[in-house]
Amino acid sequence: MLENTTKMIDPDVPQIDFQTDISKYRHWKIRIEGPVAFLQLDVNESGGLLLGYELKLNSYDLGVDIELYDATQRLRFEHPEVKAVVMTSGKDNIFCAGANIRMLGLASHHHKVNFCKFTNETRFAIEDACTNSRQHYIAALNGVTAGGGYELALTTDYIMLIDDSNSAVSLPEVPLLGVLPGTGGLTRLVDKRKVRRDHADVFCTTEEGIKGQKAVDWNLVDEIVPKSRFNEVVHERAVEFVQKSDRPDSANGIVLNPLNRTISKDVIDYDYVSAKLNDTDRCARIILSCPADDIPNDVQAVHNLGSDFWPLQLSRELDDLLLHLRFNEPEIGLFVLESSGDLENVLSYDQLLKTSKNDWLVREIILYWKRTLKRLETSARTNYALVQPGSCFGGFLAEVLFAADRIYMFDSDDENVFVTLSEFNFDLLPMGNGLSRLTTRFLGQPELLENSKSLIGQSLNAQMATEAGLVTDIFDDIDWDDEIRIVLEERSSFSADSLTGMEANLRFAGPETMETKIFGRLSAWQNWIFQRPNAVGEKGALSLYGSGTRPQFNQERI
């Protein structure tokens, strides 16, 4: 997962590659038994993504989570027959000790925060599989489960803890490290598990954790099982969850083939996604292209194409690009989102997806596109979208526009520049706040939301789009180049820190959900606490962990 042939952030640190497959896994093992998959964590201690630490006690780093993300994707697409996934450990007496502390102590602030963000996104993908793909996850905790290991268990539908004299669940970050559970632990504890506030307070300040019947009574786990019957009962629960799934019994999955990707100093190219990097303006111009090939006309054709089906390949390519830019290009602060192709072709794909949305594979493709759009919105980058000659923003692809902070559209009587809405812009691709992007856009103007529904299927030019409130501003051919240059230069001149905070506050209007809470708090918690001397100072908890010396805390409350 480390790529040595690309431009380096640091000449001694290879860039991080998010492409992998089962044959390359070093930390996870997958075993399929009919409708049940066993996803076993068996971390290679010497297999850290970076140098300077060992992954002891099934602790994890970004490399472990890259494999987990890949595994969850492959179980969804390559194994439609799998209806229940049991996550357990390949090591005796330990499920997972959480994020590797040595890694956190050595990592740059940039890496730590993005590591926590990616880990959160992977956890949400598991919950999405449980809720929307009906591929139910069970955590079979066959040993001590601490920190991020328990946070991983919290994402599943059901938590089973082995009942012995040693195994406990814990979130020990506050007493042990002077930081917080960074991948949703606190929020899932009270919002999802509904753990009582005082119990949660005791739990999160008890380094050794909670075990046995008390863990059940406090709703920290769903069930405790004696060691002698653990495997038997895990199989029984898996069968019960199989009965709750609507995934097909005998459908053929599709193989997620490797992506075609080339990376040079300032260009990253895939088949349908391209990014041109400008270090001077700290800007990435991202172009999403629609093919001119014949469009499949039924769901069987979608299955035959597999991972070559354009909407799926587009999702995978954009997903990979966003992760690459997030980790490997931290000074690129502005994404300029563009499209290229025939709008009618995009709308034909849109129609095929809509009419086939109940098919298991099409459902997975739509859910993947939804997750990719969410990744765009949580990437701590400014997103500007440009609708100009040659654009093809329509239907599900138009969601890229509404994921942007601003939308600029070319206004000309001589050019066919249109935006077209479809059902996908209203119900099928919700944001993290549970609302569609247009609903969020028009929270204070419900009449514009209703009006936009009446425009479904129409080719909207710049004047129509601005009257409908769908774009930020329009410029004619005389002003376009200068106006776009000015808004890009202005944005690049602002403080990156203030923009990250501003954008995170403005994007997710409306109701707060567990997802928006977790990502909102992550920005504040990790960007602040991970830089405080109590955590990473010379006498901080992360810096001194394992040295035998107790940290010295500044006890001022701020």
C-alpha cells in the first residue's frame, strides 16, 4: 500500500496507496461459509505502514484500515450471497487493542487527523452495509477489546463478548493517553448504544474497562458467552442475522478489478477521472468524464459489465483520488470540480440506475456513489464546481454540484450549457445530515425546493438555473475567465485552518445526526487535542507512553 514511484511529501516517506486486494492483505483474513463471512483480524506486528513501531496486540494503523475498507467493499460487491459478517480476532485473548499508540506518537498531525477521518468513514461504511445493504455485521469479541477496537465493535449490529476472567471492553484514551476516542466512540456510546450518561462517564475513565454481566447490564455489549460455547453461539447468531437479510441467495458477484491510474508530478489520471494539480494556487482541477460508448440498456448488461460499468468505475476512481489527495497532497486546499461528456448519455445512465435500483448490484452502486459524495464533503477542502461548455452535470452526476461550496455556470446563447435534475437529486443520495443536498440548500426557501422538483428532466440553462437557485453565480463569455481566476485566487489566499472550520460549519445545515456529530466533533477534538502539550508535548501522555514516566498535565480548563 506504499507507492514508491510518485512525488513524495517527504523524500524519505513513500506516498500512501489505497488500492489493494485480498492477495496483498497482511492483517485481515476472509473465510466464506455460505451466507456467512468471517472477517478475522490477525495483525502482522512488523507490517506497519510506516517505520518506527510494531503493531502489537492486534493494534492497527492506517494500513490495517485500508485493508478493512477494501474487505468491506469486496464483501458487498463480490459476495452478494453473504448476508452476515462476523468480525473476530485471529489471536487468543485479544480482539483489538485499538489504534497503535506508538504510531500516533510518531505520526504528523496531518496524518493523525486524516487517519481518524478515514477510520471513521470506514466505520460508517460498515453501518451503511448493515442498514442499507442488509449485510449484517456481528462483533465476536474473543478477548480484550480496547479503544479503537471497541469503536470498531460499536459499528456492528450486535456485539458478543467472551465471558472469561480477562476479557473486557474499554475506551481508555482519557486516563491512559490524555486524548479521546477519535473514531466515534463517545458518540456511538450514548447515541447508538444509548448507554446512560453516568455509566458512560465511569466507563470512559476506567482504564481497565468493563467485563462480564456488567457490560451487558450497561448495554456496552449485547451478550456474553462462556468460552466453551463461544464459537457455537457466534454461529447461531450469524444464522439469525442471515434470516433478516434480503440479499440474493445465489447471485453471482462482480470482481472489483484494479483501477487504471497514472501519477506524475502534477497530473493524476484514471479512465474517467483526472486531476491537474497547481501548487502555486494550491488547487486541483478534477474532471469527471462520461464515455461516449453505447450505454447498457438493462440490468443484465450492468451485471455483465461488472466493475467496468461507468457509474461504478467513476465512483471507485473518484473515491481513490480523494483519498490520495487527502493524504499525499495536504497543501492542495481547493478542488475545482468539472465534468466532460454528453449530458444525454449521463441521463441515460441515470435512468438505468433509477429503474433498476432494487437490483442488489445497482443498489450497491448507488450506495457507493452516496459514500463517495460524503467523502468529498468531509475532505477538508474547498469545493468549487464549474458548469461550462462541454459539461454534463445531470441527474446523479449533478450531485457533485450540490456537494460544492459554490457553483459557477457559464452563460451564453451560443453554447449549449445545461444542468438537468432527476430523482437522484431529491431522495436517493442523502448527506450525512439525512437530508438531500437540495433540501439542505433550500432549508430557508422550501418554495424553491418544490419548484426544483417541477424542473426534473428539463435542460436548465444559466438563466433558468440561477432563477431556480441552483447556482451561485453566472458569468458570460467575456467575464468568465477573469471572474473564475479572481474567485480561485481569493480563496487560496485565506487561512487553511479558518476555511476548514468555516466549511465544516456551513455544509451540514439542518438536523444533527450521529454522523454529523462525529465528523463535526472530530474536527474540533483532533485538531485541538492532538496538538496540545498534554498529549504531544515533551511531557505529554502520547510522548511518554511506554517509557515508565508519568505525563505532567497542564491542568487549566480552557
